[in-house]
Amino acid sequence: MPRTAEEFLSPPSVPEDCYVSSSVYTDPDLYAEEEEKLLRRTWKFVCHVSEVPNIGDYRTHDWTGVPLVTVRSPDKKVRTFVNSCSHRGSRVVRYPAGNMKHMTCFFHLWEYDLYGNCTYQTRDEGYEAHGPTKEQAGLREVRTDTFCGLVFMNFDGNAVPLREYIGETATAFESIFGENDFEIFHLNRTHMKGNWKAWFLTNCDFYHEWGHQVNRSTNLTSPDYHDRPWRLNHAQGHGYTARKLDNEPFVVQYKNYKGWKNRDGLVLRGLQPGELVLTDLFPNTSVFMRTTCVRINHSTPYGPDHTVMEERGLGIKGESEADRRQRAKEFTQVWGPYSRNGAEDVAFVEESHRCQEFGANKYDVISRNEPIGDGLQRPQSDAYVRLFYDKWGDYMGRPANNPKNLMTAAE
């Protein structure tokens, strides 16, 4: 039956951990708090090592509004620095990617080496009286580490090491990354009018596969679809779906989509033909291993209602041109800027946000519960979404179902 205004404003008739307030997606004060309490305290995916293979290779990026540059130093270690000159704060490296021998600020030509040391101050005699000296003017280095070729950074120097942070979740993809020599072959960015959490959780929400024509034809037609369990890392807030309890792979039926064929060639070592394995790393990185390709999905928020989504495709380093074309074709059929799924996912997020920001949707319901046993859940359960908001609440010090501590209509 239709709801009255009072019923609409009241929380859903489900347990408190089974719904969240829409304000978590729209409130600017909550977003600012997220930046400080959550995003600057967790490990953030930067790039794949193949994007900075040589000494001097770099990529610039932003996180919580802070400009950053990630570079391979002469000792071959990948480092990240705050991309701001120690003199007047101008960005030092202003191009998105490239190779450099040193970093020179264009404002007053102060210079830094690839270890972040200040090596040159224009007319440095002017600093003899009051300083700073070059030794005191290095760039701020940000904690950076690599796991399975994936580069991460963290502003929090006291955070647990990256490998400990990933924890047991590594079992979902560690062997696959260890058996294949990957390199990036695809990168696209998409601007969305929506919240970063909504985008990430769309990838974690297998119930939304009903919205994809491709998935309705290929994934949901697999006879063992609902036998694939969600495994949850409660300590860090990660989730992954791998093989079934009897160690059988989940196989996608690509041939069921008109015009497509099953992906029996170019299968990545460690996967079976048609197999799909997924890992979600809190707070906003997903790694999809799908038969012939790996997709790394990551987002950068620029406000509560502006998210830039990045999709990377990984193939086998040194493979033939023909193999690379085939792998890229199979990747972009599902993902990428002209794929079916990518565009539909953006539409899902933007349409939801349109209702959330104007109060047309007061609460998000996350109550689906499909247990298998032994603490495992079937893929279309909301178990991981509930875990995500449980960890969100730990970092934020407030519950996601009433983050502003507002009185409800029922009260």
C-alpha cells in the first residue's frame, strides 16, 4: 500500500543494521568528516606497477583534495609525495603522467630529486639569514607500498601495514596475480553525479545484476550462480567471492548473450575458462578477475555528489598484438566507456543520487539475507553492504542509519 508522509519519514521496519540514512550520500558535513576520519586513514589504490615501470616514470593524482605524485625512484622503489612546492605551495609536477629526471616547480624553479629532497633553490644566498635550507625543504613523502603489483598509499603513518590490511582477502587473487605477468592496457575515467560509496557498493551488490541485460543473460543463467559464497573479512571490512565450497569455479555463460561466444581462449593462469572471481577492498577498490582480463575499479570523490571512477584493464605483458586485441575486445564488451555494464552502473548511481539529494528517498534498505551456513552468504545477500557500513561507523564514530542523530517521525 502507499505510505503516508509520516510512514515515509519513519525508518523501515527492518533491523537497525539493515538500513542507512540517505544523508550518508548527500550531507557535505559528513563528507568532510569522511575525508578526515576514513579516507585519510585507509589504504588507497594508486596504480599498477606497469604504469611506472622505469626510473623517473610518474603519475599525478588527487586524494581528499591533496595533489600527489607517485614516481619510481632511482633505487627502483615506488614513492608518493604531496605534489606541492615547499616554497609557495604550487603544484610541482603538473602533467598527468610521464618520465622525469627531477621535479622542478615552474613558479620559482625550486628543484627536487626523485627521493623528494630539495636540491636547488634559486638564488639560495637569500635564504642564508633566515632559511629554510635545502635540507629543511624536502617534499612530504606519503607512505606507499605494493602488493601483487598494486600500488597503494596511506596518509596515516600509524596504519597497519598494507599486507596486514588486505589480510585473508588476498587469497582471492594472490595466486592469479602471482602466476601472470600483468601490464595495464586500458584506463578510462568517468565523472558521475553521485557519491563514492554508492558507486563502490554497486560493484559489491550482486542483486543489482538484475539491472544489467548482459548479466541477466550470462551470469544469472549459470546453474550454480547462487552456490557461490560471499566471504567477509570482518576485521578490515573487505569481501570476496571466489570458488564454491567444493572448490568448483563459477563459470559465466557468455554465449548466452546474442552475438557473443564463450571465452575459452587467452584464459589467465589460475582461472578456468569463463571463471569470475571478485575482491572488494574497503573502502573503495574492486578487483575483478574474469577469464581473460583483470579489471581494477577505483574511485576518487571530489565532494558528496561528484565522483570520478577509474577502470583499468590488465593483460599479459609481451603478448602478441592479436592476443592483445582480442583481450581488449573482451574487456570493453563488459567494461569501459562504451560497454553495456559501465554505462548502466553510472545510470544506477546517478538516478539514485537524484532522489537522495532532494529527499525523495529517505533511507536505503540493505536487508537481503541469504545465508549458506558457517557465516557465509549467497552472492545476492546484502551481507557485504552491511559489513561496509559497520566499518564506516567504526571510523566515523556514528551509525549509518542515523548519522546526524536526528529524531524520527516515530519519536
